[in-house]
Amino acid sequence: MCQDEGRNVAAGDRPRKKIVIIPAFNEENGIELAVRGVQEHAPDYDYLVINDCSRDRTLRICLENGFHVVDLPINLGIGGAVQTGFRYAYEHGYEIAVQMDGDAQHDARYLKEMERVLVTEHCDMVIGSRFIEKQGFQSNGIRRVGIRWFAGMTKVFFGQRISDSTSGMRMIGRRAMELFVKDYPRDYPEPETVCRILRHKLKVKEVPVVMHERAGGKSSLGNVWSSAYYMVKVTLAILIERLR
């Protein structure tokens, strides 16, 4: 993989190794847009697509375009795919790793500001939040209810309100990478991993971003039953995290 190390102005002239991790499961409609966005708007970042045993043309599109891709032999779920990427980043000496979805919802133009906050404010995680300035795609009503619920739980149990703990656009440093390569939730990991970071007294900040609607496919929370399971599962996971 090409190691095109960018320079961070706020941190001086020292190059930093940076990589974008793009987990992808059946993202044939969005994966090319997602990768091209990183290449165009964050050329100083390496990237790696984690193909989570997709059943559509996701892998073929990556191979035809010469994208950097890891093809998992079995489906690990979003948590396993992301952890695979973080493990790669950690073992290859990257100082900054970013998770971005393969459905082209996330805009790589915000990585520069996220990196500035991570470096200058000595954060361990920076989350791209759609709810600070409330512009762009705001998610569906059911999911927004869950997000507010998790924000309240995070405030009560860990002392910090996170407006968009379900955001899949997040940047982490080495300390968080080390934590996540050891253990990472399998499904719906975003709220739980935010709480894990806070439980370990690491620093989390949010920055405003604008997100787009999915380029295609469908959300895993597409009906009432899956949404109800999501709420119960993540609530219990946060409670368990608090009791650890």
C-alpha cells in the first residue's frame, strides 16, 4: 500500500501516518463514491476497504478499480470488519485511523478539521456529528429517538453528552486503536465504543459535519422490530460497559 504521509500544519512539519478504514457489506452502489471521495478530498490519507463477505458486486468494483481491499472469508459484521481495519492500522504503525461507511454518506472533506481537533486538542476520538449544526441528512425519526436516548445515557453514566454516538464517521489515535484491537463489539458498536473510550478516561470530542443520504442499499434498522432490538441491545451493552 502506498504510504503517502501528509503533513499536519497544527502539529508542525512532522509527517503522520493516516488511514481511512471503509467497512463494506453489499455496498455496490456507494463503494466507488466513498473511495473516490477519500482520494479526491483527503489524498494524504491511505485507505483500506474491508469487504465483509458481500454478496453483491462490492468486491468486483474494488478489484476492477484497483482499490486497496481486504476480502474477509466470512461475514464478521460491522464490528469485526472495523476491528480488522483498526488492527491493520495499529500493526502497521498508523497514528490516525478513520472509520467511514461504504455507502458514501460521509464526506472526506471534513477529515482535515477532524484531524486538527484530534491533534491540537489531544483527543483520542473525534466524532463527526450531524446534529451540532443540523444540516444535511438527519437520519429517520426512529433512529433520532434512539440517538437522544443514548446521549442521555452517556451523560448520566459517563459524564459527557455525545450528540451523535451512532455516527459511523470517527477518527481515533493510537491509544484508542490499542484499546479496540483487543476487544470490539460485533454489532451496533458505535455507542458502546464511545462509552468504552469514556470509561477508560480517554478524550472524546465532536465536530459538525454534513452527511448525505445512502447512495443505495438499505439500513440494518429498516423496520420496527430491528429498531426495537437495536435499542434494547445497545442499552444493555451500555449498562454492562458502565458496570465493568
